[in-house]
Amino acid sequence: MVEDTQFLLPIGVVVVGWILAGGSPGPATLTISGTAMSRGRLAGLQVALGVLVGSASWGVAAALGFSAVMLANAWLFEIVRYAGAAYLLFLAAKSLMSAWRGGCATLVKTSSRSLFAKGLLLHLTNPKAILSWGSVYAIVLAPGAPWYVVWQLFTMLFAASALVFLGYALLFSVSPVARFYTRSRRWFELAFGLFFGAASLKLLSVRLA
């Protein structure tokens, strides 16, 4: 049984805060919800699984100390940052092109592997993700906490992320929401395109302290 003193903050508060942060509008949640509305529940879940694996990858990397390596080697952070900005810009261009075509646009059949890769790339190219994992470890864990406590925290936060991302896919794939998206698809795509473009520019402004 893990002692409470090994956590600097109440773990329930940490998990709730993680859920609120992960569930706030962002590239990952918008991509999952947009895919679920336009392509259905299965497609949304496939993207969500890709995002989850990307999140888990950064969580494991931070637990193993890679976040500290990134902070000590700014060029690593810069590579991920520019890659992330470029990928968000690519998503913005696709959404804006879809909005421009309007009702004439047709959905191209996408494989499960491609949908999973889309979610995975979205999170792997987000340098904020590894910084978020590294920060929560530093803030929540007491100095000298044993390795199993780190992985216990990782498991709880990963489960919370799964609740958020899979929940988005399930929620936005229900029939009324999907029908509303179909009627307003052009405006949704325009909003997604503008958001992804703004997120790309914001990511370019991120600097290591």
C-alpha cells in the first residue's frame, strides 16, 4: 500500500485536474471529436487510441527522465516543436480545404492504421505533452519516491486520459451530434482549420524557460 506521504498533493485532486486539463479544447480533443462526428464511432475511437499511445509514450519517457534530457538539450525540444507546428499546419490546411469545397467534398475512406497514426502523430509531435507529464511528476511526487509510486501515478493518469479521449469519441459519435455535424460540416471544418492554424502559431511561440 502506498503511503500518502509519497504524494505531495491529494491524488484525487491531481486526477481531477488532469481530466479537466485533458478534456479542455485542444488539437487532440478536437481531432477526436471531429473524426467521430464525420466518420463514426469506430474511427473516432481509433484516433483516440493513437492519442492515448502517444500520451503514454511521453508519460513513460518523462518517468524515465527524458523530460529532463529535453530541458537540458534545447535542440531536442526544438525538433519536436517545429514538427508539431508543421503537423498542425497540415491539419489546418486539410480542414480549410474541406471547408472551401463545402458540400462538394467527399470523405475519402481511411484505414484503421491511418486513423491511429493520425492520433499518434498528433501527440508525439506535441512537446507540451512531455513537459506536462514531467511537471506533474515533479509537483505530485515526494522527493525520493520509489519507482513503483511513479508508475502507480502514471497508471492513474493514463486511465484518466483514456476516460477523456475515449469518452470524446463516444460522445461525439452519437446520432444527433453526427447529424448536426453533417448539416453544419462546412462551418465545423472552417472552425477546425482556424483552430489548428492558431495552435500551430502558438506552438511556435513556446520557449523553454
